Amino acid sequence: MKLRFHGAARTVTGSQHILEVAGSKVLLDCGLFQGKRKEAFEKNRQLPIPGSGIHSVVLSHAHIDHSGNLPQLWKTGFRGRIVCTNATRDLCEWMLRDSAFIQERDVEHVNRKRAKRGERPFEPLYTIADAEACLELFEGIPYDHEVPVAPGVRVTFRDAGHMLGSAVSHLELEENGARKMLVFTGDVGRKGQPVLRDPVPPREADVVISESTYGDRLHDQNEDVKARLREVIRRTHARGGKLLIPAFSVGRTQNVVYMIHQLVLERAIPPLPIFVDSPLSTNVTEVFRRHPECYDAETFRFFEKHKNPFGFDRLTYVRDVEASKALAEIKSPCIIIAASGMMESGRVLHHLKNLAPDSRNTILAVGYMAENTLGRRVVERVESIQIFGDVYPLRAEVDEISGLSGHADRDELTEFLSHFVHPPAQVFLVHGEESQSTKLAELLRQKGFPRVEVPAPGQEFPL
């Protein structure tokens, strides 16, 4: 039995890890790397091995940095099963098609420039046809239901509380009479978050692969998220400005909409129009409505009373491109929620270039911004930003609400990993910038974990 680490090793995105048991290779996640455009373009074309060499995939959740390279895996010969929760399967139906559309569109844009320079065209990483073929391989299973995924490998999913359908994968391994329990956390959520249930901590494991996004950072535990959101809305409205909330289409958008819905019912914010400007967010929200079994008790009661936690009179979901462009013509205060969350692509870029130069407006960050992303530069409050090759001054107010993060912070992660009856023999920290992973490793060693590693890309370990 052995593990080899590829994506999300000493970085936050592109989760990919190969588990080898009894001669079969199981891929844990198959995500896209996100960062500098040229680096991301090159990294995402380099799968750890061709898809034909993978027996099956265990998918922790639907975020693109965990699922987004699955169509390329199919393209390189993978024909096995992609095992995940039912909600993750339904979300990926929309997300992978959307990702493929972006791959095709971005390459078209690049190729127009290359053609003018007499350079050969690039091919997209994968196409919509590749994504649709890949989706045929998905198999959704309920939480707490054990299934075999490869010879010597069985998996049971527990709720990770990170996003709809997210799972902590409990993998029972057997090879030549030896047995191991491997726990792969995927991304760990937080207790008490809106909409979702709390994460279920593991109690038994020989080996753990854990995320470490906030390995040495703390969220403001005293932050009243809804009150902070209310004040940002009121403050921006009083200036006559617009509020732009960059948010991932899955999870964060629905959380923000749910909380604004509560503020509207409480009459705690001024009457102003609210737009979710993202076709993917609109489609994904339909999936959220279909899976109330993933809601926490408060949201489920809200769902029973109001029928739709993610829709109300002042809210408009924008699909059409022309309707999206028309939002720039609105002169009065409004709220625009648009993807992508790290401001790297999508309609949020068009709103950002329109709104960033005006000091009346506010850009509100509600999630983690990885290194080398436009979102990171915005929250660092640089003087100007570059969008589509043009430079725009950043005069708008920039604010952050860390309490809406879908990732557990340092103390929440260590608490999540504190429930083991016996400390695991091996812990591997992934999905974190190297400094964060290293500091969390030091803390876990101090708390009695005998061996904690921060694997480098390509590094292999026997279990």
C-alpha cells in the first residue's frame, strides 16, 4: 500500500492523490490548479498518470479545484467509476459542463491572438463533449453507506460540512492480509455555518490526509457574520454605491443569498435590488433546493416555512449575457453576487472593472483568496488592478468577512482531528500554502501525533 501526492501538495488548489492497493490505483480527487495563468495552463495538462492507469476515483466534493480535471482524465483513457455523494454528482453535472465551456472559450480567445502572431493554435484542456462523457461514469452514494471502489478498497462517506455533498472519505484498505483505515478529509467545514450540517469528525484511522488551508490562521470567532453583512450593505447604500460580492457558484453564493433573505425578512437592510449574476450559480441553486437532506436543522425549518431559502421578491437570478451587461447601467444602489470567488474568471471581472474605480462602491470578499489570484491582490488593497489587459484604479472600499469561509481554521482543524481513539500513525497535510501546512504540522506533533508530513509534489510514501 502506498500514497503518491500530486496536486494540492504544498499549495491550495488542484487536489490529486494516488492511492495504490493490491495492484490497483485509486485517485483521490482530480482537481484543477488555479493561479498564474501560464503556470495553471501547464500544470493542468500534466496528470499524474494517464486516465487508463486509474481503476476508480473517490471524489470528496464538487469544487473545481477538486473535480475540475476529471474530463481530462476521461480524455486520457479513464473508464472506471467516479464515486461520490448524490449531491456532489448532481452538482458536477453543471460544474463540469461550465468548466468545459470556460476551457473552450478561453482557448478561443488565446488562439485569436496567436493567429495574429502566426503561431499555432492551442487545444482546450477538454471540451463540453469530454465533460458529458465523463459524467456518465459518476456514481452517487448516500452518506454512511459503505461501497467497494477497487480490489481491497471500500469507502464510506461522512459529512464534511464544507459545501453541499462534501464528504470525509473513510477508506478501508486490505492487501495481503494487512488492513488499514485511511481517512481523506477533502475540505473540512465549520460548525454553526448557515445551510449545512456540521462536519462529522473521524474517530479511527491509521493514516490521515487532511487539508490545511488555514493551518496557522484563525477566523474571528466573535464575528457576527449576519450583522457584519448588514452593516456593509447599509454603509454602501448610504454612500449611494453598489456592493459587489465575488462568490463561488457553489456553497458561498447560496450562503450569502440565504443570509440576505433573512435580513430582508427582518427588514434589517434598505429595500434594494439583489442580483445573482451567474448562470452556474442559478443552476447550482436548483440542486441545493433538491437536497434538503444536507441542510442543518435551522435551514430545514426555514425551508419548510418559506419553501425556498434561496429565492425571494427582491432577488433576481441573471442567466442572459445582455441582462448581465445591463447591470452596469443601474445607477442606484444594488447588490451583485457574481462568480468566480477568487475573481479569476467569469462575470465578476466585468463588474469589477466597472465598480472598482468608484469610491462609493464596495467589494466584499467572503472567502479565501489563493496566492497569485486577482482576488488576493484586491484584498491586499493594491492601488490598481489589471483586467483583460487593461489597468483600473482600485478606489472602491474593500472589506472581508472571514466568518463565511467554508474552511475550518487552525483551531477548528485541530479540534476536528482530536477525536481519534488512538492517534493515527501517519498524517499528511495537503491543500495549504507550504507555510500554513508546516505550522499546522508542528502543532499536531506537539499534540501527540507521532508522524506528520507535508508532502512535496510527486512524493510517495508506503503505508
